[in-house]
Amino acid sequence: MKTDTHGYRKSYIAGCRCFPCTVANAHYIAQYRHRQRTGQILLGAKIAADRAKRLLEQLHQEQVTKASIAHALGLRSPGLKLHDRITVRRYLKIKRVHRQYFSEAYD
């Protein structure tokens, strides 16, 4: 694989096996395993969507539109679809939007 940038995990995933890209991937894997061992939150991990659905329901009860929620979450389309499991990153974004709305509403 021929790329202009080396030394990034993205290049390694794309197929480059040069030394800088291999080191970047090894560094990522080491950090990932360290976070697992120490119990830190892994943003890509999947969790049940029940808590996120409750937060969204509270926003809907306050007449916040789905389009405005999607915009606040940084989504391109106004449709917000939640499956049974979502990533921790998505849950934290929903929690942030919920907290921002209710802190502004009661200030």
C-alpha cells in the first residue's frame, strides 16, 4: 500500500506495514489494553440503550424536537435511531445534550 502519511494507525489499518505504522498500531493496542485493565471507559464499547432512551423521552416530553436533538448531537439527518445497544460515546453525547437542555431550562 502506498500512502503519503505514515506513522498512523489509520495507515496500518489500510494495509501499510512499514515500521512507523506498525509502531503506531502497537501503541494504540497497548493503550487500549491498559484502559481495559484499569477499568476506564472504552468509548467504543456497547451498552444497553435503555438509559439513553429514557433521557430522550424526557426531552420529548419537554417538547424538544427530534431534529434539534439530532443537530445537538452532531448528526446530519434529523432521524435519531437507537437500537438495543449503543456505544458509550453515543450515550455520553445524549447525556450531555440532556444536561445542557435542562440546565438552560432552569437557569
